[in-house]
Amino acid sequence: MSQLKHIDIPDFVTQNGTVTNINLSYQVFGKPLHTAPIILVNHALTGNSNVTGSDGWWSDLIGDNKCIDTLHYTILAFNIPGNGFDANPANLIHNYKDFSARNIAQLFALGLQHLLINKLFAIIGGSVGGGIAWELAVLKPDLATHIIPIATDWKVTDWLIANCHIQDAILNNSSKPLEDARMHAMTLYRTPESLSKKFDRNQNSESLFKVESWLNYHGDNLNKRFNLSAYKLMNQVLKTIDITRNRLAFKEVASRISGTVHIITINSDLFFKAEENWETFIDLKSVKQNVTIGEIKSIHGHDAFLIEFEQLSKLLTPVFKIENTSDAVLKKAI
């Protein structure tokens, strides 16, 4: 695993004016910084900066000779502050309602500034990580050549806000908050069809269905590896994705992004609906030419971006082959 590194950001001002010191941790994979095109990878809700390698949560997509090739690119991944990946209780964030998705984008921008990075080949992220990609792209319109939000959107809907509200209530009121919140979330990450195909109403015993065992496993597993305050914060970040908050309307705000926006949606996603993504594409295409959209076909719902790697790779390969080809031409010329 790549070594975890740290950046201290003093006196950061949150969305509601709270001033706090932030420890921003990150990892670098592939080529050393400033020796190759840089790809910023934003992790999902219970993810972290360990995006590739033997324990990397996106290693089917990122790695040597993979779709995002670590032999050609520098991969940079920040941890959302307070996610607990550094195992330092002092860096957990308990005043989670003071933060927003835009605050995380601002912190990532400060991290990039500290690392003397003023240009990225791509920003890519799934779910809440994709929402942060939207926020960062608006915050720094000329930062990235490619912006790739996957299984997400530029804003959360009332449906998603409602579910985040339920998650927050579970996290604050349940006697087993992490387990119960995770079980509830898992039913939203998948679809009825996905669960039917996986379990087909089979039972482990007379009193326990396999789907119940599966939910219990995911609840127990998250409780072992995650922190309650981290989950509260991640849920809050998800709930606050909105690039138009205190700004102009979507078309005016998003049209300022100079890089190409590649939207990737999932036809069965119950969290960020495909219909919403297609509406985003149509609206943005009316004011900005360099916008594309691709759709993953799957019965597995929101989690398909962590399951359907063959489809995801096919959708992303045209983006990441461009730079590889350029590198080859450059080397031949030299």
C-alpha cells in the first residue's frame, strides 16, 4: 500500500463559518508526482484513499495495465477529512453538520495547491466522490481536462435528502447505529431484482433468510472497520451536494467548466436516477459542447459502479487511451 501522507490546513472556514484545523491525508500511486499526467480519484462514502493494489477498493479499474494505467499516470487520492482512515482519533470530525460537499472540494483544492498541482488530466469519482468532483470542477473550472462523475449528479434530489435524513436519524438514535444504518443503506445501493437474483428467497435456517444474513454481515463488517462520527460526516457530505447553492442556475454554473464532462450513469440506480443524469446531460449540452454520457446496464443498482467493471472500463477507455497514445508518440519523437 502506498504510504499515507498528510497536509495540515489551519483555520479552515466551514459552510456555516466555523473555523477549524484540518488534517488532509492522501496517497499517491503509479508515477511520482509531477512526472506524468495526474488523475485525482475521489472515494465513495465508506471508501478511502487506498484506491489500488492488493487491498485497493477500485483495483479492478486502476493499476498496472488496467483501464487507468499506473504505468502511465500518477494517481492521487485524498481522504475526505474525518473518514478515519488514518486511525488517528484526533482527526475525526464530530461537528459534522458544519461541513458540506463544497467544503470538501475546497479542502481538496487547498491540498492540490500545497502539492503545487495546477492542472489535472482527470478528476474521477463515484457516488459522493463524483459529487465532490462536480463541486471541484465548478470551484476550479480550468483545473481538469476531464471530469468524470460516476453514479452521481451535480445535486441531490428530495428522495436522496430523505434517505440521508433517515440515515442520520438511525446514526443518532439506534442502539447499533453503524450496523443498522449500513443495512438500511445496502437495500438502497442495490435493487429488488438484484437481491432476488442473488438470494431467490433461500434460507440459511428456518428462522433466517440468506438476504438477512447478507445484511447482518455488511452491518457487522462496517462496524468493525468504520467510525460512527465518520459515517455521520460522510452522510452529511452526500446530503449537501449542490453546485448551485448560493450561486446561479445549473446551466450558468456548469457551463464555465472548461474540461470535458463525462457523465456515467446506471440504468437501475435508485440513489442517483438515470433519468436525472440524462436531464443533466441534455441541459449542459445546450450550453457546452464537450459533454458526453454513458450508461451502465445492470440489475445491481447504485453499486454497479463497484461491480460492472467490464462495462465501466469500456466507457472510460476512450478517455484514458488518449493520453497513453500521446505519450507513445512523444517517446517515439524523442
